[in-house]
Amino acid sequence: MALLESLVQLDKELLLFLNSFHNSFWDNFFWMFTSKEIWVPLYLTIAYVIFKRHGLRGLVTMLSIGLLIFLCDQISTNVFKHGIERFRPSHDPDLKYLVHLINGKRGGLYGFVSSHATNSFGLAMFTALVFRNRTYTIFIFLWAAINSYSRIYMGVHFPGDILGGLLLGLILGRLVYEIYLRVLPRFIVISHHNKRILKSGIAESFGNDSRLIYFSIILMTGTLLMAAKVMLKITG
């Protein structure tokens, strides 16, 4: 019990430390970065690359991603948030007036685990296993990490919420991938050779198309940086 209390206290102190580094420019940046809608072009790019290279098999892959996001969202919210009922820092009686919030956004009442972190790292894990491309893996996990950190910056999640979401996302991403490997042959005839490729990774079938995803992330991040600068000039 004493150990748990020490960890909770450490989590609060770490949150206040990390949340203390803020300014108007990064407020604008992370406000946009943490929005789900802003990343729709990235999701569409991933879908395009999958369908272009895999045809009908791409439909099974996209349905698997849909199942993954559903599980990540429902389990993180209905099992953990509503089951554990740990206040977000923005609602914690001891911290809600100490944390830096952006545009007054406090989020829901409970925060463990972070759904943003669960969804982000779940998607990163699953697609990294599908693509098996080192550069893509670095890009997508970096994106997931920044997306998750944004919740700490905004004062709506403790670092522990993010860590819990990270672990849950990685587990669910791997679990859905294992289901994907077993379900896929039921819909598509796969030769013994291709089955070995599938189990070891199918990056070869994506070729240079995977670069579209890198460019999409770079372009969108650059756009967010420019938009944050413009907003700073308008509101400054």
C-alpha cells in the first residue's frame, strides 16, 4: 500500500514537472496535434497504401484495424476508466488549479488509462507488424509518443495514464495482429511461400509506397507547426 501511494505521488510530481514547460506557440500546436480529425489524411494514406498493394486482402487488414480501434477505445474507457475511476489531473481536487490547461479543456472525469495513448500505440503496433519496415516503425511510434505526450502537456492525463495506455495499446495491437494472421487465410488462398512471408512481415509488398506515409506525417506536422505560428501572431 505504501508503495502504491509513493508511485501515485511520484506520478503527480512528474505530471506537474512535465506540464510546467509550456508557451503560447506549443499550446496552439498541441491543441491541434491532439485532435483526432487532424490525422484523417494520415489514416487515409495508410488505407490507400494497404489497398493498393493488397487488394481484397487489404479489406481484411482494414477490418482488423477497425476491430483494434474499437477494442482500444472500449476497453480503455469502459473497463479501465470507469472501472478504476482515477481522476484526471484536471479534475483532481489537489491538482486541478495547478495544472496548465489549454482553452479550459478538462476532459472527462476519469483518466486511467489514456484512450489517446491506447489507440495511438495500438495502431502503431499493429501497422508496424504488418509493414515490417524499420523506417515506418520509427515514424509511427514517434507519432504515437508525441500524440500521447500531448495529453500530459494539456494537463488532462498523468504520465501513469499514458504508460498504462501504452502497454494496453501494445498488447491489443499484438493480439489483433495474431487474430489477423489466423483469420486472413480463411478469406484468401495463401501459398506456403506467401504464408511464411506473412508471418515474418510483408513489407516487401509495400515497396516505395510506404514513403507516402512518411511524407504524410512530415507534411502534416509541418503544417501544424506553421498553423501554430500563424495562430500565435493572430492571438498575440
